[in-house]
Amino acid sequence: MMLLKPAYIIDELITRCKAGERQAQELLYKQFAAKMLGVCMRYATDRMEAEDMLQNGFIKVFKKLEDYRGDGAFEGWVRRIMVHSAIEYYRKHHKMVQVMDVTEIGNEPSVNPTVMANMGVKDLMNIIRQLSPGYKMVFNLYAIEGYSHREIAGIVGITEGASKSQLSRARAILKDMVLKMENKRYGYAR
């Protein structure tokens, strides 16, 4: 499958999609589906759920296509819709667990930088997927998507303090998971 990248081709597809051309919608879907599935996988519990999120997201993309003004990159616009669609799907199908406070953990062992350097993206994404839903949601929105705690609070329906708390706890859990992985791989004693 040939991917279409030049902006003028994407612009042409957008114009054709706005005119209701099914073939253009299919081409636009094929252009962004794999990357957006990766976005959805960060919020899903499994691939099937991510595929459902992806389908719902693309339905919204095509419905809201008239709203796209071309101010920023189209891919970024699609990504925002996918993130919001994934969160909406998750809220609808899963009970969100809220954590209101967490005490900072002191004297934690640090992660060996060599281990982090050798850790692949897939390893890291698999570790993130193991987080509980609330922690995973906040971590993804903050660390990967770049939202502020205020924005996360509005998107997820929690307070800014809860967002900060969940991020802190998610980082501590991830650190512990990486340390366990490090110990397992290299036989370090803790």
C-alpha cells in the first residue's frame, strides 16, 4: 500500500471527503489508521477495544471534517479527535477509578540509565498498558499527548490535584515496573 504524504494530496483528499466521496474517505482512513490505532492502543485494554475506539474516532473525523480549517497539521487534528474519542469510549465502557491523594515516595532506588537506553518503545508501551485505567489515562494525556493538568481535569472530569496525584502515582508505579524488569533481565538484587 502506498502512503500519500504530501500536504497537497491530503488537502485534495479532505476536499473530496467533504464532498462525500467514499473512495477518498477510504484513502484518508488508510493514510492515518495505523498511526491512530497506536494512539488508541494507549487508552485501550486490548487491540479489539482499540479498533473500536479507532472506528468511533474516524466516524467523528468524517462528521467533523467541515470544522477542519487547515490552521494546523491535519494529522494533529485527527489525533486530538482520536484521543477524545478514546477517552469517551473508555468512560462509556469502563468504570474510572479516581485517586484523590498520594504521598510522595522517598528513597526510591533509581533506574539504571543503561536499562532505560536499551528499553524499546514496545517494552515501554507494554509497561504503560499495565497501569490501572485512571493512571494510564492521565499519564498518556500528560506525558505523551502534552496536555496540562488543567486540560486533563476538564477532559477526564477530575480535579487538577487528582490529575497531578495520578500522574505522580503512575510515574512511581512505572519506575517500580522498570526496576523489576531491570532486576529480572540483569539479575540485580534489590
